[in-house]
Amino acid sequence: MVATKDKKPLTEAQLLKMKDADYMNESQLEFFRVRLQQMERDILHNADETTEHLRETVIVPDPADRATIEEEHALELRTRDRERKLLKKIGQSLARIESGEYGFCEETGEPIGLGRLLARPTATLSLEAQQRRELRQKMYGD
């Protein structure tokens, strides 16, 4: 099943209506490629905005105001750090699309599922495998 006659990317609704036999066909892979690339662009844009924001030097004489600004900067940097880690996962997911491994669990080889991939496009484990991993971590630590 191809996206549509004029090659528009699938919508989420169209994606979810597809048959199980169509799992990770070219149209679905293209849908997730576009989604991951958009996430990547958004993160890079946010990083640029943060850089510009942090370059703006504001001299504030009040210690309380200065502390508030410093806390906002620290929060922004923590957010960018999380996004940096996500950027790495996005790159890995795009590589998995190219290699034909995207959408399949790294541990079991079973389909991850469209719903899970829509919620977390960088997922590499099925829900069951992820739950098992979290349970092991909880029981035995990292």
C-alpha cells in the first residue's frame, strides 16, 4: 500500500488503519523517517535558541532576580542535555530505518507496534521487553 496517489506522507489515522501485513512497509518507514527528521530539526532549533538566549547578558543587581535567572538557565541546559541524548537516539533510529531493522524489538525481533512507535518513535524494544528490562533494573539495580 503506497502512501497516496500524489505521494503525500501518511497521516497517523491512515497509518493506524493499515493491515498488520503492511507493518513497516515503505510508506510506514517513510512516515517515521519524516517524523524523526522533524524531531531532529526541532531539537536543533531549540539548541540554537538556547545558545542565543544564554548569550544575552542581563545585569541584574537584585540577588533574588539573578538567582531566578540562573535557575532558569540551569533548567534550560538540563532540558537541552536530555534533548542531546534524544538526538543520538533519533540518529540511531534513522539508521535502523535504513538498515531495515526499525520497528522491530532488539531483544525478540517481534514488531514493536505502531501505537508504541507513534508515542515513542525512538523505541527499540517492544512493550513487553521494555517492561522486563525495567523489572530487572528495579530488582537488580542498574
